[in-house]
Amino acid sequence: MEYRFELALCAALESPDRVVARQLGAGVETPGARIVDVCLLSPGPDFDDRAAISAERIPDPAIEAPVGPGEAVPVADAFDLPADRAAAVVDRAAEVGYLERERRNGREVVRATARYPDDWVGEVTAIENKPDLGTPGDLEAQLRYDVALGLFDRVVLATASYVTRAHLNRIPDAVGVWRFDPETSEREVVREPTPLDPDAPGVEIRAERPSRTDVALVDPAAKARKRRRIAERAYGKGWRPEPPACAHGEATADGRPRCAQFDRVVDPGRECGSGCPAFEPADPPDADRGGLRDERTAWVAAPDGDGPRRQSGLSRYL
């Protein structure tokens, strides 16, 4: 239920004013400590410059390396990484169009194809999905983590349940609440989120016990670096899974993976394959995921073709 709820919400939130992605890591000092269900990225002033570089995610080490569009830099000097890891980063960065390389005097050198923009990320909103508030699981702890860290500009809880005052009292006051119907895509704002401060130091909750909470202090520079990494991941990834590689696999009009046999949206990674009694291996159907994303969001599929085409001074959605 939660998977189908999440995909329906992603589809409903798509707009030319933003990028929508799902399942992104948001731990800073403790990688993997937090996975955000849905992330909304609104463009900053330099968004068009970022979109012009590549439709793909640019590797973090390539962005963070002292390499610009000016004089070429030897790979060994640019990356403080093992040689095989540096080579892999250069390969990928060149593949997505961010780095170009050549050999000089027997050494490989690289330069950036464009200056990486400093201010292409506007607001970043985290959405935690919990369709059924009757089975909250770790919901309260997850939302406390997000608010204490302050990595995102806003944090929202999305649910299909009727939201009571008791529910609201159990989650941090800064967290906004949406009631969302995945069948009709209607969304009711039960409570507006309170803006957080990503530029301030944050507190990352590592572990909570009845008598003790382990935390790590996170400085603004580390938060800024993580926000940029999340934005890169969101820009390159999106939210649409590949449709099932099955004769019954298909895609909805908005690109969600669907099974014709069971007449519903499915999770191909968990529900499809040899464990399904109706499974018949076949090539995945063409869902035109890139075309849908290009048409419906701020992401640009072919920067070398039409180029960036959207303004970054955009209206609010919350």
C-alpha cells in the first residue's frame, strides 16, 4: 500500500516548477541513517546553468574536485582517491558530459566542460509517507531526526488517514501534514510546515534510548554539501521505476509500473519475477519515462538539444 501511495503522490506533485524524486539518503555524519521517501527540489537562480550541463547525476567527487573549465588538471592532482576510484569517477563524469579529458606528456588531464553553478538549488522539501497512521512504526523518530538536523527547508508528513489532534500532537510542530487520496490525487493541507534553517548548525540523532540520545553536531558546511548531493541525486534519479519485465507489465499514463494481470500498480522489485504465479518473462514495455519527466517537471532531458527552457523564479506549491 505504501509503495503505491508513494508513486501516486509523486505523480500528483509533478510540475514544471520542480523536480520530484524518491528514496534518497539524507544522513550526514551517519550515511544510511535516514532515507527520505519523497524529495521536492525547486530551482534556484542558476538552475538553467545546471540543467545545461547534463540530464544525469554528476558524480560528487568530480564536482568537489579542484577542476574548472579553465586550465586542465592532472587526474592524480585533482582527486585524492585511489587510482582505480579516480579513474571510475573520471569515466562517469566524462560520460555524463561534465569532464573532458586528454593525455599530455603521458599523463591524463581533465577540465570541466562548464562552471558548476553555486546557486542552482532553491528549496528542498522532504516528505515522509505514512498512509495509515494507525501503524506509525518509526514515524515520530524519523520526523524528529529531520527537524533536529534541519537539512531540508521544509518537512511534510503525507497520509491517507483522517488526521486527529492526537496525531498532530505526536509529531514535531514544524512538520506539515497533508492528507492525500491516491485514487483521486486530491490533497488537503491539514497543517502548513514551518520553514527550517538549513544554513544553521544541525543535530543529527544517531540513536535514541529511554535514558539517552546519541547525537552528532553538523556544521552548516556539511549540511550544504549534503544538500547539494541530495539535489544532484534527485535531479539525476527522478521517481519512476522501470515497468515489470513481464508479458503482463505495462505503465500508466503518468508512468507508474502496472500489472495488467492483477489490474493494479505494482512494485517490480518486490512483486514481480519468479515468485509471482502469473510471471511471464518479457522485455519491459516502453514507458517513455524520460519523455514524461521532461514534459511534466523542471528536469531537461536533452540539454544539448532544446537546452534549458524554464525560469527559476517559481511559484510556491505548499
